[in-house]
Amino acid sequence: MTKTSLHTFINYYGGKWRAAPMYPKPEHRTIVEPFAGGAGYSLRYADHDVVLYEKDRDLVSMWKWLIQATPADVQALPVLPEFSHVDEIDAPHGAKVMIGFGLNAGAAESCKSPSKWSRDNPNGVDSWSTRRRERVANQVDLVSHWECHHVDDYSDIPDQDATWFIDPPYQVAGRRYRHGSDGIDFPALAEWCRIRSGQVIVCENEGADWMEWTDAKSIKGTAGTRRSGKSAEVWFHRSSSPHHGDEA
């Protein structure tokens, strides 16, 4: 099957869409993201069987709406400046959550009202504009085979032989999220990552001390790093068995 790379659906703080090509490619047909967020890695391999898990119920609602939405559903949504507050929109909650992420740049939560950035960029493809709506409509059918599930804790996720892309709230920089790093037992998370079946990719910022990082790279343009323009990323990678190639 032709590999399908999609654009982001939302501007998400710490999103991995731009950085995804630097991480190892999936070795399995199934990709599991236990901390789904904007699912930036999976969007680069959207033709795979993607299973998202997320604690934030707003994000779960958004992904569930996108997975079942049609291009016509997306095109029916209003764009800026047709509204001044998300609650004015007559649309399902998941659609409102998606729109809210287009009202600010690299936000950790969906917004209700347009920021100065979005008001100054009413036609930009990164703000919730006609261009952004068109892009979402053009690719929404390509995630209709995905799954998204709510979990109260990552440890509740059943193990399976898959490519695990594990991108938790970062130990230091991940405190801005609704369910941030302050609530994570990182040594326990490290052990959980190590015992996943299949291929394992774990992301972090340089300086994190809870795993043995195998690779590092400074990347440009990751959402949430606009002040410095770069982020010093580290990651852990454990490949599958030598015979994984038949599954990818």
C-alpha cells in the first residue's frame, strides 16, 4: 500500500508532526500512541492501523469525531471571522475542540476565543481558516480506519505486538497540559515502556533522566518552541526482531 502522509489536524503544543521524519519508521502494520495528543507521528504513516489512547477527554472527543466525519461535515463548519466564541458554533463537541486548536498557535488545550495571532492570520493555513478547513476536509477520510480510546492511565492499555510511539508530557516541559508531567511516575513509565511488545520509540527533551536515550537531535519548528525556534530532542529506540519486515 502507498504510504500516506497527512498534515496536522491541530496546532498542538509539543506536537511531533514536523519532527516525525527523524524518528525511526514503523516496523509494524499497527502503530499505538499511548499519549495521542495531535498524533503527529501516526499522521506521517496514516495508512497504517493506528490506535490512539488519550487521557484528555476533549482530545478523545475530537479524534472520535474526525474518525467518523465526512468531508461534507468538515465543510459545514464555520471559519474565522464568522464567530467570536466556539460556543456560538452549532457543531458536535469534538469539532469544536478541533476548531479551538486553530485559534492559537501551539496550544496545550483547545481555546474558546481567537487569540491575537489567529485574528492577525485569518487566512493562514495554521489558523482556523477556509484554507485549514479545506485541508482537513481533503484528508479526513484517510483516518476513518483509525481508533481512539479514552484511558485514565497509560498502564491500562493492553500490550500488543506493534510500533509503540510513546510521547508523554515531558518531565520538565510537560507541565502545561491538562494532564501534565506532574502526575506521572517516570520510573514506572520507563519500566512500562521497556516491556512493550514489538518496536518501541520513546520521546523526551534533553536533560530528562528517566530512560537511557539512544539518539538525540536539535530540531526546528516543533510546536511550543517558537521562542527559541529549536528543541533539543532525545529518544529511546528498541527495534523489533530481525523478521519484522513482513509486517510493515
